[in-house]
Amino acid sequence: MKTNTQLDTTTDKLKCRGKMTVTVRSVRTL
């Protein structure tokens, strides 16, 4: 169970990072 939660948190962090990078890219293009 712990491993599953850890994977979930890591995926969430990666998703957040991806969103941040996308926003930064769009802002740079603008």
C-alpha cells in the first residue's frame, strides 16, 4: 500500500511540474 501511495504522490508531482512547464512555455511564447 505504501508503494502505491508513493507512486501516486510522485505522479501527482510530475503532473504539477508538467503543468508548470506548460504554463511557463505559453507565457514565454506570449
